Amino acid sequence: MAVLKPDFELHHFSDITSDWLKQHNISTIFSDLDSTLAVHDQPGEQEVNEWIQSLSHHGAQLVVVSNNSDERVDKFCDPFGIPGFGDCKKPSPSIIKQHMKEMKVEPESSLFLGDQLLTDVWCGKRLKMKTALVKPIGREHEPIQIVWKRKLEYWIKKGW
Ligand SMILES: [Mg+2]
């Protein structure tokens, strides 16, 4: 399943620095929310706050794209003043494609960041962006359907 192989495998969102973004010519990050930027259904912690500040300081844009509800996304994004969209229906690219069009953002200068191959990486590939997979944050809080999906992802990765 090499088609699902991300361009980058990182430990944590904070591995993405302004230098790293410059090096890879990326100005916009489309990021998953739950288990990527925060524990499932929990608010962002100080670390994500500092990371978001440093991105905006260096002119990079962060856009949250989640399959969770708009309410969850707004609750997370509003304190940071960053744009975010819920109910994105990943891995389908169509809703995010529409947001990209409205925001006038090109896939060539974008990165898709997430913790799930079958949701985030696949979606980013379909949007023709670079993709980065991170290790999930706070796995003990994840819903059961995500736990099963991770087992499937484990077998996909074994085939690389
Ligand atoms: Mg996630």
C-alpha cells in the first residue's frame, strides 16, 4: 500500500519548525485535530499554543480540518484565533478542496498533517499535497473505531 505512504513521518507536531517549512516550501498546514494537535475532545495545551504562535510569527498558516463536529473545532480554534473546519468527511477531498479554493491556497505549498493513514494521509494525497504522519497524542482516550483502524494501519505499514 505504498500509495498511502506519507512524505514525512514525524513524532510530534512540534517537529515542524519554521526552518523545516521553508526547506520544504510549505506556507500552509492543513492539520487534523484529535490525536494530532490535542488529546481526543480535549482543548489545546500550552505546547500547541506556543507552536501556533511561532508559526504565525514566521508567516505560516495553520488550518484545522477535522471529521469531528464544528462545535469541537470551534472550541479548539477560537482561543488561538485560527481557522478551522469540522465535518470535513476525510478521506474525501471535496470539502477541503472547496475551503482551499475560498482561501486561495495551492496544494504545492501545502502540507497535510495528521495521525491516521486512512483518513489524513490518504486525504492529503488526494488533494495532491505533501503529507506528514505524526504519532497519536493520548491514545488511551480514543474511540474504539479509531483503535480498530490503527490495527489495520499497522498491517499496511508492514507492507512498505
Ligand atoms: Mg486524528
